[in-house]
Amino acid sequence: MEFKAEIPYGAYWSTPFARWQGSLAALHSVKFAAHVTKLELAKRGIPADAFDYGVLGLSVPQPHAFYGLPWLTGMAGAEQVGGPTLMQACATGVRCLLAAAQEIEMGMASAALAVTCDRTSNGPHLYYPNPQAPGGTGTSEDWVLGNIACDPLGGHSMLVTAENVAKKHGISSSQQHEVVLRREAQYQDALRDGSAFLKRFMTLPFEVPTANFKKTVATLNGDEGVSRSTTEGLARLKSVMEGGTVTFGGQTHPADGNAAIIVADARKAQELSSNPSIAVRLHGFGQARAPLAYMPEASVPAARRALEQAGLSIKQMNAIKTHNPFALNDIVFSRETGADIDIMNNWGCSLVWGHPQAPMGTRAIIELIEELAIRGGGYGLFTGCAAGDTAMAVVLQVAER
């Protein structure tokens, strides 16, 4: 199918992603996203009053995040815009894109701003009062580390889901490391010619503001904290879990950053596009859930449902992006769908540039669009798993209008 909603070409952006406790660690994620949104809209000559809907996606609470999307748009100069705040862990990016598209599809808005942001650094430590407990004592949790370490349904960590899938599909450490080396090589393509690919959607050099957003405290020339692996170095790594297969080299790292995509009806999309002759059309969305503690598998049925809604096959995809918190995600996806593992995730992916959760999928979709634009158009698929053994996917097309 073809949605009424489109993504105006070039009407999207991402900050560099910084490994947690790095250069972005002191920035309130919602305030930072509003700061970046204001700058990026001005850079594109898009007025803040162009929007009549918005969606904010985040997965790590911040002070006053209760006010969500209206607070962000107010800080960004779009005081007229309302809308929800959504959270679906690493699938938040696709969920926000779908929410924006649905609003356009229903004729309830003409242009929507979908912003995703997270700061895994300095995650909140939450205390929950319990007056009925002995002495009135409550319970607490470290939001980031505690939830990575424990799915409350099964009491297992996210790493356990990866090991379960590795065992089921017979995936070894060396096979995972081969994927890591391939993905890092693909990311190096994005850094060529002064990071020309990244500059298609990312402002570089990127000025890191102080916590009060009044001064510049540092400058980033790209993603911060990206690993450079070698065959020998990976081979020396032991599995994180005793008797397992997943090493620290075979998984992504937590990160900070934000990213945004504008969604609009066809008329408005042409107005907001940096190149009105290019159309970015949405064709299908998919959601799925794998069995308990098999999270990496969920990307496959989500992709199949998005392709089914689009009326297309995996063989018709000219580019594929995946969320791969573990290298084995891509191995399973390739085996189950027949997709060529070596040409998935060109230019970069979350395995390499990091895992800030909500904005991760948004950036991957942006990179998918730009890869298709470089190819001269075509169909693209993004799919990725999320906490709770869920996943979301989207199929889109870049074409001449």
C-alpha cells in the first residue's frame, strides 16, 4: 500500500551519537533535543509554525519529562504543536514515525514533527515509596542498568536473549565477529571525504553546548566512542557469560543523542523538502513479538509484516537497515529472510555507532533514505528488536516525484 503521509526529502537530522559518559552526558535529553530541533529547522528554512502535530519518543526519564512533547515543541519555538510522548524502547523511532503518519493519514494534521531523544548516561535512580512495607521502606531501581539486566517477565538480562538465540541457531563467536568487522568497514565508508555521508543529515562539526545551552563546551567531528576492531583483537575476547558466545566486541554500546524526522501530506512535503523532485513514500509498517527471552528473533516477523502490508518481497528491497544490538541479530535475519548479510547496513548501524535507544531507529531510517537517494531511488526496509521481545519495521521508497 501507499500512505498519504510522506517524509519530505532532507527534512530530518541526527546529532552525532556519543558513547555514554562522553561529551553529551551532562545534557538533559529533552532540552538538548529542543535545542537541536530549533537549530536544524532554522538551517533548513522551515518555520516552526509549519507543524500542527508532534510526537516525542524517549525511553529514559528526565526531569519534567512528564510534560513531554508540548514542552519540547514549546522550547523549540513551535508553541502551537501538541501530541503524545511515546516509549517502546529501541522500537520507539519506528513507533513515532507510525504515529506521525497515522495523524496525516486520518486528515488530522498536515505536517508532523517526530523527535526522538535519550541519554543513557547518568540514568535516573528511582525510588518507589511503599507505606505497607516494613518500616515504610520502598523499593528502587537504576532505570538504565537495572532494566538492561532484568526483564521482569523472566528475570533474565538482554544478553541472555542473545545467548538463547545463538544456541538455537548455532551461531558462534567467530561468526559474530565476522559481522562486526564487516559492519565497521561499512561505517568507514560514511567517514570518507570528510564524513560526506554523515553530513547529508548531520551538522558537522557539531557544537556541544553547556548544560544551560548558552555556550559551546566542545566540538564533535562525528560519532564519539566508536570502536575499531581487528580480527586478532576480537579473537582474544572471552564471552561475557560463562559458556556463552557473545563478547563485548560482538555487541553495541550505550550512547546519547537525538534525531528527528518530519512527516507531512504530499503538498506540504514538497514545500518542506530540500529537493521537491524527490519523494520519500511510506508503504508498510510491521510489529511483532518473539517468544519470551528470544528478543533478537523479533525483527524477522516484524519485517515480514511490513513487507506484507507494502505488497513487496525482501528481494525487492534495494537497501536494508537493521537494529543490531548484537551482531548475531543480522545473522539470524539473513538466514531467515535470505537477505545478503554483507550488503545490509551500508554506511553504518547501531552495532557500530551506538545505542541511545529511542533515536537509534530514527537515525537508521534517515540513513536508509540517504542510501536510497545515492542509489538513485528504490525500496528500503528498516527493522529492529526492542525490550520485551518486540520489534517494529518500516518499508519506504525513494523515487522521483
